[in-house]
Amino acid sequence: MSLQQAVASLAKPTLIIYAADDLMFDPAIVPDCRRCDRNSAIDLVLTRYGGHVGYLSSQAGQHQAGDPDPWWAWNRVLDWCEQRGHVAGN
């Protein structure tokens, strides 16, 4: 199954966080990732940097990105859940 086929079949709200410099995947899939917006169930956060394990950032990585948040990806997930009303109290 291709990425496009998998993405097209998603019906539940889905957050995809993907870094274009992820060494585990061929950079050629980035244009396919950008097509995720064709499925209203998907919210894509596509970053230029982040590598494969971008959920925790070192101080050097924080400096490079200009973002002081060492838990950047985790906080994007929490923000997304809160926006979708999936966080307790909402």
C-alpha cells in the first residue's frame, strides 16, 4: 500500500508530524506528505528539520531551530488534542 492509499483511507482524526530530513525515509515522499491535506481527517505538521526522533530536542537542536522547547513534538500532540477537544476538561 502506498502512502497516498493509506492516507486516503484514514477516517479518524490523525496528526502526522514529519521532518523532511528524516533519514529513515526517502526524501521523495515529501510531496506525497503534502497531499495529506486532501483528507480532512488529517492534520500534517511538516518541518524542515527534526530527523527521525524529533520528539525530544537537544540544546543544540533547540538553538538550530530557534525554539527553546525540548519537548517540541510532544507539545504539538497535546496542542492538537486540546484543539480537537480530546483533553480532559474540554
